[in-house]
Amino acid sequence: MSIFDSMMGNASEMDVNKAEQELSELLTSSEQVEHAYKLVRDLMIFTNKRLILIDKQGMTGKKAEYHSIPYKHINHFSVETAGTFDLDAELKIWVSGSSAPIEKTFNKQLNIYHVQGVLAEYVC
């Protein structure tokens, strides 16, 4: 991820093994990280069982909130692709019990269709 992308808040793909090591205490024994994306310090992790959103807080990022969403609780989702002048692609996820979607922004280098396909594999 470039410094420019970090400043703009764009997500980029992250090494799955690194994500699995970072989440080793959080994952169940039968759970595996299949896809991971980094958004500055925050993470978006797709496992074979759930979607995990990690919000790192504070100056050092040592404090973190782990938001775990079982795929069965995702009602629907949408993607907006990047355009010629709009360099960002967006993913919106609606979860049961919440009217506002969870929104994530991805840079143009990341294939938003791939991210959508991963989510579709578990939700549909």
C-alpha cells in the first residue's frame, strides 16, 4: 500500500498468513483466514466462517475493536466500481438489525469484483 493510498483511506490486499498470525487468539480451531484487506491500520478479514472487521484505535493502535459478523447475518451488499475520475471502489454491507451499511473503500488496483465474489461465496 502506498503512502498516498494510506492517506486517502483506501484498502489493499494483505498477506493471508500474516493476518492469520495476527488473529491466532481470535480464530476458532477450525477457522481459516481466506482473504484479508488492510485499510491504513484497520483490517477486513474473510474467514471460512465469518467476516471480521478490526478497528485499531489510539495513537499506537494497540487498542482494537474486533467486530465479528457471521455470514448468515449479512442481508445484502453492493459494490460500486472505480471510474475514470473516481479512483475508489466501494463495498457496502447491510447486517441484520442495522439500517446503515458498513462501508469500505478500496483503491483502483484492487479488484473489487474479487472482493465481491468472496463475499458472495459465503452469503449467497
